[in-house]
Amino acid sequence: MSIRIGIGMFGWPFGKHGPQHLWNWVDQAENSGVDSIWLTDRIVSAKLNLEPIVALSFIAARTQKMLIGTSVLALPLRNPTILSKEIATLDYLSGGRVLPAVGLGTEQNSEYEACGVRREDRAARADEMLLIMRKLWSCQEFNFKGNHFSLNKVTIQPKPVRPELPPIWVGGRSKAALRRVATLGDGWLASQVTPEEMAVGKVYVEQTAKLAGRSLDTEHYGVILNFALAETSKEAKELAHPYMFPDKQRNDVNEKDINAIGTADEIIELINRFVDAGATKFIIRPTCPPDKMSDQLSLLTNHIIPHYHNSVFT
């Protein structure tokens, strides 16, 4: 299996810098060994957060090599027909480079209310949407009657570029999320998990998928990692700490097992543990001051990515 390393951004990590700073960062990544670029989704927020489908369309127009993905898109907040059309259009215009990863969204009731969705319906809506999106991408005409959506002889164009369709990866680490990966998804994109949890989750997904008469590509297991690289572990922690979003951190595991923060050797050791657990795709989120984003990307492309470039693991 091949190891692919992409970059991600949570919210707007460029401080007071405007769009040009993002374009410079994207150009830097495109001209390096970065596999893909991923944007997080947060519709309701007092802080600057780009809408991922719109922003990825700009990034797609500026790049030719990198894949573009969502990490992860809040699926239940959207309409499946409109979202299918948006993703298919983006895939068509980018030459088949779209990697949609989806999840249930935040725990904030206000966000669901603002989008006209009941939070208690989010799981059922997501399940129906995953079915609808694939059918709209693959069928010339589609009928569907569910508890949340109804489609009568619906067709969308353009279709996605790839005959096998864009693989839909599902985020989350709960048993319900893993069941959704196994029964409806094409891959698992985990965050805030340890390598040991990744290994256990992968086995559960494989077993559950088999019972459902399905199987997932062995290279469709990925993990999102906060990233800060420095000459010492202490320096890396000091760099990352103010940007770690405490509400998203786990207190029940060692932070070294879920964050790629430290020296190059320490980060490579952690990635290797995830590789041993079955992960093949890594979304690295530089976790640092805005004026260090470019430096951290350079460190990633100079000291981490070359370790895995053209490497094949069995």
C-alpha cells in the first residue's frame, strides 16, 4: 500500500492575512510533494471559516495535481440533490480530483436550527443522503422515497469524472460512525484517535462490511493529525498549544498518540504506528501561529513527506 500525505486547515489559520496568503500557501503545497488539500466545514461560526465547496472550487482552479477534499463536510445540514450537483460539478471541472469526506456535524443545536434541520434527525438524514448521492451520480433517472427526502425521476448533469464515482469517506470514531463507514461509506477518515484505536476500528469496519456483503479498499483508511514540527518536543508543544482548540482534545488518551507534534523523528514514529494500524492517508493540519504556516508546510515537505515518497508498505 502507498502512503499519501495531504494538508488540511481548520477554520482560517492565516490570522489577519487575506486570500492572497491562502493562495501562496496553496501554490507552495502544489509545488511540493503534498498529495491533497482538505478544508473543514463550519457553517455557523463567529470566526472566519470558508465554505468548503466554494473555497475548493477556487483551489481547484489554481491547482492541477493535488486532490481536493472535505474533512469533514456536515452532511445532514445540506440538501442531497444540491450537494450531489455541487460535488459532481467540482469533480468535473477539476478532472476527477474531488475526495468528499462527510460526517454528522457539530453537537450545537443552534447550527441545525439555523439550517432548518432537527439535530435528532441527523443520522437518518445522513444515511439517506449517502444513498441518494451515489444514485444521482450513477443513474440517468432516480426515484427515492424516504423519511426525509423524496425524489421523482431526478437526473443531474454533469456526472463525476470517474466511472467508479468519487469515494465517500465517513468521519467519526463512535460505533455508529464505524457502522456507517462499513455499510454506506467507501472509506474511514478518523480524527482524535490513537493508532491502537485505528487498528481496532479498521477490524470492526471490515467485519461489519463483510456481514453487509460489502468490502472497502484497504487504502481507504485515513487519519487527521494536528501538526507542529520543531527541533525539540518542548518547542513544538509551545508552538502548537495556543492553537489546539481545547474543546476538541481528548483527556482520556496521551496527547502524543493523537497529535503529530514534536521532532521529525517523533512525528515519523507516530505516522509509522498509524501505518502499522492500517492507515494509508494522512491529513496534516499545521497547528501554529499564522506567520508560521508556510514554515510548517516547508518542514512537512522537507522532513516528513520525503520519508514516504514512493514508499510502498505491505
